[in-house]
Amino acid sequence: MSSFLESEPRMPEKLTPLMALLTCRVPRVLKPAVAHAVFPALAAHLHGAKFRYLDNVEREATLMCCLLAPMSSGKSAVNKPIERILADIDERDRVNRRREQDWKDLQRMGIPSPRPADLIIQHLCSDMTNPAFVQRLRDAEGRFLYSCMDELELLSQLKTSARGQQVSQIIRLAFDCGEYGQERIGMESLTAQTRVRWNWNASSTIGSGQRFFKKDLVNGTLSRINFCTITPTVDDEMPVIGSYDAEFDAALKPYIDRLNAASGQIECPEAEALARQLMEENNDVSALCASEAFRTLSYRANVIAYLKAMVLYVAEGGWSAEAEAFIRWSEQYDLWCKMRFFGEELQRQMNKENGAVCMGPKNLLEELPDSFSRQEVVALRQSRGMSANPKDMIHAWIRRGLIKRTDVEDCFAKTDYYLSKHSAA
């Protein structure tokens, strides 16, 4: 059940048509990263599309993806498919940037003229002042802004305050389409309040990414981002990237057209059912691992996977067994990356108050025999550097139907439910 935390989850062999297309021009080692990284750009085409999550909260496709991988591992492979996905947006942006520049030139020449209407520019430069960001949000009229940064540190170029360049607040607002703006007194200064719709991609080496997010592990920033990685092959063979030609663009166009056409409340019962199932499985894993870090990260990881499922559903024009397998893998992969890169430090910060010792997430119940005593649980916890008292953990296992009490005092047995799920995993 928790095996996906202990080794890299394997990408499904059979993909949906869209995901097969978007990953077909890269070698196998790069496919997982590309399969995750394309979603913020795909979602940027949605305008006015709403999805109701399990908690009855109406959401939009707010997706942010960060690729953390070793140096020279091929991180730039995600750029070309993203570029092709954004081709129609970039074409409109070029026209509107030219219109905006013409207006600026008139202003410099002292020729008064109103700022043109409908200056929708979605694909942003990374270096942007706060007024420019607010202006672009307002101009977009409910569409998503999008940024792609080859270096994660470029996120800090979005200057959200005069005292610094912290962008974590904007990331948290973007995930929930929260309200944001600025109040100014000057006649020519921008005063505006709007909702943050901003999807982005960023890449970094693992160490730099860990340092970048270290101060934002427990404030909700980390959990709102979808993470992926690249696991280099041992033969050090250079990944060869295929060509993205007119044939690729023609095959991609129907999916982009469906995303552009979507609006209003969109429902997919299969995606909702999968989200419920994955949430329950994550709760089981959290109980089995006794990992507060995993439990915390799993909540929004499930939201992210649901939003990706809905984007895929809209783009594909339907649901399939391949879509279900892909989304399941996508969520497990996201959580595996988060726990691998940040789990220990996140747990340490969460346990700072009571001084608990952090151990990596591992299925503790798996290390016990099918029938076991309370003392065996105590010994296992002590070997892991945890407190000796197993009361809460045993209670959680019983409550979730993973173990049951036996006729022998202070002895327990794994349930058929646990054994069937565990053997299947």
C-alpha cells in the first residue's frame, strides 16, 4: 500500500492519447518529467471552467509544477512540448505586445491616447514588478497567466513587496484563485483588486530547490506545487530529443481546441470517484507510516491530481482506464518526490515543538508479523527513534480497519482488508 513511497512509482506503459503524444518525442528516462510538466500550460487554455472538488469547493485548474533533478540530466526536455502547447497563446500575446508597445511609443512622443482595450497577454516574462503583475491579471479577464522558468530562483523576480522578492504568498493565492491587488494614491498609479490565476513551470537542481523552499515547508507553499524529477540512467547515455514538427502540432490541435472551448461547471463522476479512492488510500498510508508530513502533503496532492484529471478529461473529451491509471501514478509520483526531497525536513520542522525524531515514511505495519503484540509495536517504534507509547498509532490502525484485536490481551492481527490491499500492492 505504501510501496510507492519506498521506490520511484513506475509510469504506466499504456498512456492516454494526449499523454502519449506529449511524451512521444523524449526517451523513457524523461517521460515522467514531461508528463507532469505539461499540465500548467495545458490548463492555461481554460477560461471560466469550474470543477467541484470533494469538499464541495469550486476550483479552477490552478497548476504549478517544479522539476527538481540533478545537473545535466535533461531538464530542458520539458520546454519544447510546453512551447508547442502554448503556441496559440504566444501568437495572440505577440500581437497584443505590439499593440501595447505602439501605445507606449505614442505616450513617449507626448501624443495622449487611451490604453488599448483587450490587451490580453498570458505568457509572462519572469522579471516583473508588482504593478505589472496586477495589470496583467486584470487585463486577462479571468484567463490564466503563465510563466516558465529554467531556474527556480527566477520566481523571486516577481517583486510582490518593496522590502523583498518573496513569491510564496502569490503561490498560495494562485492555488486557490485568491484575491490580490494594490492600492495607490498617485494619478498614474494602478489601483486594482483581482483574482490570482497564475500557472507556472520551474526547474532546479535538487539541492537548490531544497534551499529555495526550506522556509516555506510548513506554511502551505510546498504542498500546493506539483513536483517531478529525472532519474538518470547508469550508462550516462545522452538523452536524445525528437523533433516537434507540423505533424506534432496538427495532432495536438484538437486537444487544445477542446480546452479553449470549455467553460462553466464541468463534471466527471469517474474523476471524482478516483479522487475519493486515492484520498482513502492516502489516509491508510498515513496511518501505516505514522507520518504527519505525508498526511499533510497528501491533502493538496489529491486536489492537484483531481485538477489534472479534469484537465485531461476536458482535453481528451472523455474518461478512460488509461486516464485513471495515469492520474493514480501522477499523484503517487508527486508525493514520492515531495517526501524524497522535503519529507525529512518537513517532519523535523513540524515536530520542532515536541522534539520528536523524524524518520522517513515507511509502512511500520508491514514490518510486523500478521499477528503481533503491543510490546512488538513498542520495540519497533523505539528502533525507529519514536516514542515508546503506541496507543495513538494502534488506535488509528484499528479505526481504519487495518488491524483488529485478538482474544489474547494486548495482541492484534492484520485484517483481511489490509492483507488483500497489501498483497495487491
